[in-house]
Amino acid sequence: MLAIRLTAGPDRLDTLVLPVRAGATTDGGETPATVAPTVPALPDEVAAEATALLPAARLTGRAGETFAHLRPARTPGRLLLLGVGDGADKAWRTAGAALARAAKDETRVTLALPADVGSGAVRALVEGLHLASYRFRMTEAGETPALAEVELLVADPQAHREAVATAETTARMTRLARDLTNTPSSVKNPQWFAGQVEAAAADLADLHLRVRGPEELAAEGFGGILAVGRGSASGPRLVELDWRPADARTHVVLVGKGITFDTGGISIKPVPAMKLMRKDMAGAAAVVAATLGAAALRLPVRVTTLAPLAENMVSGSAFRPGDIVRHYGGLTSETTNSDAEGRLVLADAMAYAVRELQPDLLIDLATLTGANAVALGKRHGALYSENDQLAADVLAAVDAAGEAAWRMPLPTDYVEHLGSDLADLHSSPDAGAGSVTAALFLREFTGDLRDRWLHIDMSAPSWADGDDAELTRGATGWGVRGLLRWLATLG
């Protein structure tokens, strides 16, 4: 990761980055973009030169806009003008991402921040810098950004140290979730994933880890996880990671779908739909990373993460369409589509959480349905909850983190689609809106926590097809930033 250094005065000045604020709309029309006043103030000749460049380069100050200007034999030797829009936190996150890309061939740059910059803006800026500079490759070949250090020039470095530290932890955990999700399934199976969690948790105090293997899952009745995983030579696992601070007053359970590869099972997917199914454990990656982040930040809230892990494969031992699955706690479900496997493993983990852990709040994240993208496009998660306050709080945190979700309904007239002649529930009905019926199925396993449960179908925003702002092509780590923002409000 980049080194971010707060300073009141750089020891050398090679490339100076200056923030440019967008013009405002007034009764008299558009006001022009301006170079934001910085602390310390710029030398007169640098300020005048930067101001003269704005109209010449047709800069608008739009967040993420950049313009480079060489100054041979002078100090600084290079000016980089950086649009910060209206100066809101979101704009600063976009600006940080743009800076990471525009300065990728530099080794070090100094960004002079505005005199009135707040710690929220600094946090967003640092998140943008770290997340846009992320790369995942399993080879030494290929382009690697040279940028190693960014100096942030501020009046009082101490005032922003906590914001920078929080941003760096958030970015590090988001990058971990991206790494886990991007890793090919030739490497990533349930046992490997559990090992990565163990390694990541080893140096954090007050974290407790338990990993159940196939024998323990069978002995304790986790029929959904076992059914999905039994077609693979790599047996399933259930990761239980518990952050237990002594001062916690609230206990949250996070559940994340962890299908390390999804062929669709006997209801096999077509090739185009299967080729990215290494990402089908992005929900598990997000909740694990958020729990590790809560421990690293010492958030005063107890967080237990459950990551049911399985590989949904085609084989002679794979579960069949029409099988009846007995879930943890005794409820049974009929599944006529083995590609609707994620809800089966989530149901086990949620039922276990309700019966054995008895938390105050239950949240699950899952790359559950393609219907998520059909309804909301590529950027929004589909959020479901019967608790208006919980939904509003999580949506606010997701938005503040720079992610996006939209609340969806849980209509009672769709419940009839869950009826089965053979079992308590039908897990894969072919009627109704796919994301909605999946959420309604999961709701049946929330027990007394039905009014304190929230589900996010985040299949669409878990993956980016190209670079955009702080997102890089591939896994996005969606959910880590939003969860950490929300968990921080519960202390």
C-alpha cells in the first residue's frame, strides 16, 4: 500500500498537487473554477501560475479532473491540478482515486490541502488513493505503479492522524476482500479460505476463531452447507470469527455467502455465467474483512461473522434438483434448482446464529441472484429489511462510505411461492421476482430476529468491469466500507 504522510512542511518539493474547486451556479451564471487556498500559502508565482492555467486548460474543477504542468529548472518542477468538485467527502474520494492514477509514474507527490479541509474529507481522500492504486496479479509481469508516497500538506498534522489511520485500515480490509475474491478457484477452496482468515486474525487481540469441517457440520446438523458442498472433493467449512471487546453493549452477527466456485451443480450454468464464479464468495470476504477491521479499529461492538463455505460442483455425489434439505434447527427445504445454492448455506448459518448466538442484530451479505443486476444495475446492492430504522442506518453508512444500495420490498403476496408439497419451504421457486423470493426464503430462518434482520443481495456491485474512481477492474470489496462505517455507530 501507499505510504501516506501528514506534514506541515515538506522536506523537498518535486511534484506539487493543488486542489481545484468547481465553480458554482449563481443568479448571474457560472462562476469559474478556483485554486483552493492552502496552508501554508503558496508562493505568489506558483499561485498566479496555477490560476492562469485554469482557463487556459479549460479546467472546471470537476471531482477527479487532472491537469499536469511542467516547470523545468524550477521548484516545484511539476504542478498537478486536481479537481475536488464541491469539496464534499465523496468528491475527495474521487479526487484521491484520480490522483493515484495521474501520478502513477511518480515516486512521490505532495498534495497541499485546503485550509478548511475536514477530517472526513481527509479520510475519503486517503481511501480513494489506496483503493484506486490496488492491483491483483499472480505474475510479476505487467505494469506496477511507481507511486510509493503521498505527502498531505496540512496546517495541523495531528488533527488528521486518526482519520488517516481509519482510512488506511478500511482500505487494507477492502483490499483483503478484493484479494480473496479475485483469487482463482484453482487456489481458493473452502479449506484455503479458512486458512486465510486464520492467518489474518492471528495478530489481532480479542478475536476468536472456530472452523468447522465436514464431520462437525454433519454432527451438528448443518444440512444446507453439507448438501451444497458434497459434490466437491474439497469439503465445506463454516468459519466463525468473533470480535469480543470488553466494553461492547451490542452484539451483531454478520453472515456472508462463501461459495468458492459455483458451477451451478447438476443445474449447470452456461459458460458465460460460470467464468467469473470465483466471485461467489464475495459476501463471505466482505463480512470477514469487516470483522477484522472492527478488531483492528477496536470498535466497541461485538461482531460475530459466520462464513459458510462450499464449492458447488458437478459429480456423482452432488445434490440433485428435487432433493429435500434439512437445515440447522430442523426446517426442511425442497430445491429444484441446484444453482440456487447460496440461500441453502446462508439458511444454516442464520438459523445457527438465531438459536445459539442470540445477537441483537443479524445482517447477511450475499452474491445471491442475477436478478439484483436486472433490477438495480451494476452499482447498487438490493437491501431488504422489515426494520425501517435499521435499513435507514445501514443505507446512510453505505452512502457515506461511497458504496450504493437501494431498499427493496418484502411483499406478502410472494410468500405463497415458497410453498412446497414435500418440505416446509421451496427454496428455488420459479415464480416471483428472483431477488425478492430469495430474501423471503432467508427471512424464514430469522426466528425472533425477524424484525432485527437485514439482507443485502450484492451480486452486481461485487464486481467491476473496468476502472472507475476508487474501483479497479475485478472484485470491488463491496460491503467492507459500508459495514465498518455502520459498526462504528453502534458503540
